[in-house]
Amino acid sequence: MRLQRIVIGDARFINLGFRHEGGFVGDHDRDTRLPLPDHVSARHEDLPSLLNGMIAFDRSPAQNMDSVIAAATLAFGFVYIHPFEDGNGRLHRYLIHHVLSERGYNPPGVVFPVSAAILDQIDQYRETLESYSQRMLPLVQWEPTEKFNVRVLNDTGDFYRFFDATPHAEFLYECVKRTIEHDLPYETRFLRRYDEFRRGVEGMIEMPDRTVDLLFRFLKQNDGKLSNRAKEKEFAALTEEEVARIEASYGDIFSTETI
């Protein structure tokens, strides 16, 4: 609940904390406003039991389970339960990072950006989520409420306690592989080049780090050239010779041949 408050921020139109009614993921009929669910969340009456089950899983002999499998089970289990009105997806992705970090999958102090790989494969991510939701949906009996929500009529708790997480673990493994083989090496190369660019700029002219960062972003957005607007406003203090040297340095360091 603390993390939900952090990720939501402005909660004027959101009820923070665990749901006190049903929930679903989907749309409403344009004319009748009746729910059109793609996924029906766990009954709010079952939330204490289901969330305690997640905690027990994390603290049980599952501690010895493969880290990626444990992360997939906990995180996707959480998002299927959908305990909050809002923020479930962001907390679900946080849980993946948290479980991998807690189990020592990545070295201390190293951010393992697996969520970036997830979001880059958003269609596969949705298919993975729907692999279980679509099979579960016909088994959930529900009726619409006066607030155009859903009220679940049958006992569905076990649908969330015991789900086949194989597709979810396979998907997460693919994301982990991409992170290790592509994203981390790319990020490392980028940071090295950025540091080289920053040192080169500071060797020509004294600039605060935030100004160097702004300069870099302007160059990146305009294919290595400072726009006339940037030269006339934010970097009007630079001479034409300094601009040319900075652009040349950027081109040498970030040329496609060296990526």
C-alpha cells in the first residue's frame, strides 16, 4: 500500500488501498456502460487470503526456487489478483525487479532493467497475460453492479491461488535473456560514450552537468547538430567554433559505426 501511494501520487480521484468491491480489466459498452471484461479480478473478500498466500510463498521453501520462476509466479499472481483500483500494473513490474534483487539475481547496486525489455515486447506481454485470463474468464460467473462494475457470484479464489505460470516464466526468461545480451551491453556502451562526450565538452568549456545533459539531448534530437533555436537561446553563449567542435565530438563518439 505504501508503494501504491508512491506510484499513484495524485490520489484525488483514486481510492487508495485494497479494493472493497469487485474489479475487472476491460472496457464498458459505449451505449449501456455495461462491463466488457477481458479479465475479472479476484473477489475483494478473498484479498486477505490471497495476499497472505503470496507472502507465504515468498517466505517458504520457494526461497530456493529459481529466481526468475519465483519472480514470474509472484508478479503475475499479483496482477491477476489485482488488489488495488489503480497501480497494479506498475507494482507488478516492480515486484519482478524486487524479487530478482532480493534473491541476488543481480549484483548489489546494479539496476537490472528487465521491465524495459518487457515494455519493448508489449504485444507478447499482453499475450502472456491473456494466456490465463482468457481461459479463466468463462469460469467466472458475474453480474453488473449499479456502478457498472462486476460482482462475482461464484467461488473463484483457487483460480488465483493455483495457476499455470509456465508461459509467464518463459516470457520473463526471454526478457531476462534480452536484458543480459542486449540491453545491459548497449547501456554500458552508451554510458561510456556519454562520459567521453561530457569530458570532451568540459575540456573545451566549463559547464554544469545538467547543461551538458541538455546539450547532449539537443544534439541527439537533431542528428548531432544544434538547432538554430538552441544556438540562439539555451546555448547562445557558445561561439560558432565551439559549436562546430562540440558537434564534431558528438559525431565521432556516437557515430553509427562505433555502436
